[in-house]
Amino acid sequence: MKAQIMATTAAAALLAGCTTTQTDGAMDRPLPGTETAADVAIPQGTGYFAADSTLPFLTPDFSKISEADYLPAFEQGMAIQKAEVEAIVANPAAPTFANTIVALEKSGRMLDRVGNVFFALTGSNTTDRLDAINTEISPVLSAHYDSITLNPALFQRVKAVYDNRAAMAMTPEDATLLENTYEGMVHAGAMLTDAQREQVKAINTQLSTITTELGQKVRSAMTDQPLVVDTREELAGLSDADIQAAADLATEKGYPGKFAIALQNTTQQPVLPSLENRAVREKLFKLSYHRADGQLAVDTRPLIAEIAALRAEKAALFGAPDWATYAMWDRMAENPETALGFMGQMVPALAATQRREAALLNEVIEASGENFEVQPWDWYRYANMVKAERYDLDEDAVMEYFQLEPVLEDGIFYMAEKLYGLTFERRTDLPVYHPDVWTYTVFDRDGSELGLFYFDPFQRPSKRGGAWMSNFVEQSDLWGTKPVIYNVLNIPKAAEGEPQLVSFDWVNTAFHEFGHALHGFFADQRYESLSGTATARDFVEYPSQVHEMWATYPEVLANYAKHYETGETIPPEMIAKIEAAAKFNQGYDFGEVVAAALLDMKWHALTPAQARAIDTPAKVDAFERQALTELGLEVDLVPPRYRSTYFNHIFSSPAGYSAGYYSYLWTEMLDRDSRKWFRENGGLTRANGDHYRATVLSRGGTMDYFDMFENFAGRQPNIAPMLEARGLIPGDEAADSEVADDGPAQVGDAGTGPIRD
């Protein structure tokens, strides 16, 4: 039962407190306690999801799945798993690892199959009917999983195995599964009183309903509220293709003859730098900023207040002072203090950088004959002007070297072949859930089939914003399954007949998401709940981030970055400019992420009384404002990457990235230190790839993350490479005398050494 016994995708390994003995093939031999099974009838499922797919790798056959299949499949899947759990509890044999822990891991197979497909589609190609099913089924699923994790009789069997662990012969992975199952049930509430468990169940059901509603409202706020303008002239600065796309969208939205620009998921909007009309820039930015705060058609503030209060109340039932403390039980950072201290090291230098960069942009505005001070809707336009002058970097010219198909096949796949020995074969014989999805068989270094890869690159109204990776099928030696993985992006689709060019940001994102895919493909675990990306929230982004480094690696670039008209390889000096320019504008680029991460922590550091006091939409606004201004950052100029009202990462699922958005920063520290290791050890070589695969990518959630990093790098992680990459080290290119006076010395003094000695 993949990770659903646990409150998050996986726990940090807990082997330090467990005595284990490694045995080869321990689970291949009959174990005591497996001879007798309880006499509990297990229902048989019907319909498409009742059995594994007959397609290669057990991949879903989308040609045979209809919307009418999902509700019956969910209901049957829950009934089957309920009976499977009853059989575990009723087993007259003494509890053993095999008849309790492994049996629990194996339960819910049909439910996993339907969930893997259904939730993939509600994210990437939803419909009104799928949304309605999601609204209906989410609280039911929450109650179902609570009935397992909070089952006292089941917990007694799990605890009996756990208490006897010192006398058991287990592999390290077996021991981790046992530890995680026990700790996950404790974290879910197994040791609470009956009354407290009922309260947890009620809160979980409420949270499931509310977070599902919020996620749907946030998507609606993004897709249903485009900026609409009357004339082509108002879009001056955009390309002809972009303007035509705006005309097409306006017609689609019911505004024929006008022009519409769809919102993206973040506060900043990609077209803002190109728009010459300042009034239009302001309208677009404010439309994004206010999309869900009641000033337009959507208001998520009451939902946010209720989510924050319910989470705080749930944490209190466990004796935790706040949700952040409760939620971080299985994180690499372990507690809010560590995460906040880590981020706090960056704030002084970052605030000084924001002030310095704002002053520079104001000078550029004044020099261009304009009479205003920079605002968020101006920032990137004038920052790009500085980039163009200082680094001679033309973003549009850069895009001409990046066509989507070569980015994937000649860039990302080439990197994977050189580093890990993988090869790829395009397939057109498998049904897909949307015509824009590409499919590939992935072959391992020895020529064997490793798994199946789906690539879904284009933006569409049925898809939520952002980019992500997940599995249709998980790797598991227990089941003999290989991974079926999908990457989802939101690249604006080129007009018919136009070359599909992509920005360098999207190139970077594509390498990033494929890093997640590699983490899944290289999974080598017996149990699904420990497999691949089933790691701590503040570790899972690390393997994906480190793969971004190969996007600009000279050998990789030479193979894929070719001008769409001339075929000329991107000039090295252009890449040098991109990399030099990457340290510029950190006041905004880095600042909006830090602000979002700290805002997340502020919401989830509330006590129940404090959270319940935020009982009106106006108080939600006031709390967000206070939380942001007391950070010491220039938040009026650099708002958070997501405002509370559309912060899907932390509010639109029962757990998600709540008290965990800092993870992107934490894992960037691991990433930048790892890039340093790769550079120091020869770069893009099979030896390096095999080493990284063996020490990190294949380990799943089976061991302590600090130990995993040290096995790879030979040292504990160090924050200095990250600060250097961000231009926040004194004496670095982006740190002038003002910054040095204001802050970075504190960064260096506070902790540019190892995070854990």
C-alpha cells in the first residue's frame, strides 16, 4: 500500500534506533506466522481496474477507461482493502513481519491502480465530471485511510512486530519498512485516545474536502480569469505568434475580436517583460496578484483560514505546538527551527540585494526618460534591459536555439545516455490520455527494459499550472513491476506551422523534471512505499535540481542547442552570458521563493487559538501582510512567488508542501554542493553517473539522508556553494560594497560551513 499508511510520501530513515541483521533473500523464504490465514472473504473487483493492465509495463490502457469507471473502482478498491486489513487483524497466528507488515504493504492494489490514473488526469487533463468525482471521493478516501492508520487492532499487531524487532533477522530495507509503518501509524494517531482518534478522523475528512475545493478554485482563478484587452496595440512588444494566440484565446473565452492572456500559476507572469504598455503590465500583474482574494470572481481566503485552523488543531491533538512541528517529523531538517535558521542565514544579504537592485532599476527607468519608481510589474522588464546591456543577452535570441523535441531527445536523453548509459525508443503504439503526450521505452545500460516514460509538455485549460513528475506504475521487486513515469510541463504551444521554441527557463525545468524521472527509474527497492521518489519532502527535489546542471554543460549543449533555422550550435559566449546573468536579479528570483517559504512557515507556526482568531477574509489579508513585512525583505517590490490565496503547494492537498516549501531552498543547497562534486570529479562521465546512481538515485527512502549525501560526496552538505551560485557571498560578482556592509558578512559568519557536522 504505497505510502498511504504514512502522512507524507516517506519517512526519514529510522534505522539508527533499530538493531538489524542483514540476510540475503530473507523475504524469499517462508517466515513463521505465514502458515495460517484468517477466514475473511476478500471481495473480487470488476471493471477495468480490477486487474493489472495487459499493456507493456502494466501501463494504463486509456482507450478502455471511461469516466464512469472511476467511482465504482474507488468503491470496490476500498472494500477490497478493508477486507484485506480485516484479514490481517483476524489472523490467529502471532504477528510477524510477513503476515502483518508485508501483508499491509501489499493491500490496496486495486485502489492504487485507480488512484494513480485518476489523480494523474485531474492534474493534467481534467473535466467537469472528473472534478465532481474528485470532490465526492476525496473525503471518502480520507476516511478510508484513517480507518486503516487509526485501527487499534491493526496497530497492536504492528506494534508487536516493532517491539520484537531486535530479535528479528531483517534486511535494512525490511527494517526501514517496519520502522516507517510503525512511526507512520503513530504519527497518524494510533496512540491517541479513542476520542482523540475520532477528532483526527473528522479533521482529516474536513481537510480533504476543503483542500480539494481550494485546489479547484485556484485552477479556476488561473484558467477562467484571463487578461482581456481590446486592441492589438495594447500588446505591443509581444511576438506576432503570441498576439495571434491571445486572439485565439479571446475567441475561445467568448471575446471574439479581442485579445486574452492566460494567467500562469506564479505571481509574476512570463509576458510581463515583453509588454511595452505599462498600464497593461500593471493590469496583468494585479489580475495575477488578486486572482483569488475576493477582488475578482474567486475568493479562497475563507478556505485558507479554515485549513490553517484545522491543521493547528490536529497538531495540538498530538501535543505539537503547531502544524509545522507536527508535519516535519520525517524531514531531513527535522524541525522548524533548523529550516528557519537555514533560511535566516540568507535574509540579510537578500534584503540588501533587493534594495541595491531596485535602486539600479530606478536609475535605468530615469535614464530612459520615464518618471516612476520600479514596481513589481516593471521589475523584470527593466531587469532584462540591464541584462541585455550588461551581459548582451537577448532572451528571444536565446530561444531560437531551443526547439522542444531536440531539447528532450538530443539534450535530456543524451545526458542520460552519457551519464547513466540509458537509451530511449519513441513509441506510438500505446494509448495516451491526450494527443500531445509522447511516449518512450527506456532501456538500461545493459540493454534491458528499465521502464516507460510519458512526456506531456504543453499548456492547456484542463491542466493545472506548473510542472511535475509522478508514476502510473511504481517499481517494486515484491510485485516484479518496473516504473511507468510521466513528466508534465506547461509550455505555451506554438501556433500551427510554427517551430516549437521554448525559453531557457523551460529547458531548465525539463531537465529538472527528468531528474525526478531518473530518481524513479533507478528505484531498486522491494517495497513500493520506499521506492524511488518516496523520500522526505525536503530531499525529493534534490536529485531533480542537480540534473539542471547538465542543461548548460558544453558537451550536452553541443548536441541539442542548435538554431532552428540555421542549425548552428549555440555560441559558447551566449551560454557564458546566460550563466553570468544568472547571478543578476537574485533580489527578485531568489527573494520571491524565500518569501513564499517563510510565508508557508508563518501560516503553519500558528497555535489553534491564533489560527481560529483569523476568522474573516480581512484577517487573512492582515495576517499575510504582517507575516511578510516582518521578514525584513522588500515584499512590496518582491511579493512571494505565491500569495496565500493561490499557494497550491501548501494548501490544496491534505499535506502537500505545507511547512515544506523551504524544501526547494534546502535541496538547492544539496544540489549546488553536488554540482561542485561533479565538476571536481570530471563532470559528465559514466563513472560519476554510476556513482550517483548507486549512492543516491537508487536508494529511495531506505536510509538517513545525511548519510546518503555523505556516501555520494564524501562530506556533509555545505551551504557555501549555494550562496556563491546565488551571488550572496561577499566579493562575488553580485555582491557589491553595499551588500557587504549590510548583510553577507552575517551569512558567512552564521553558517557557510556544513549544515550537520
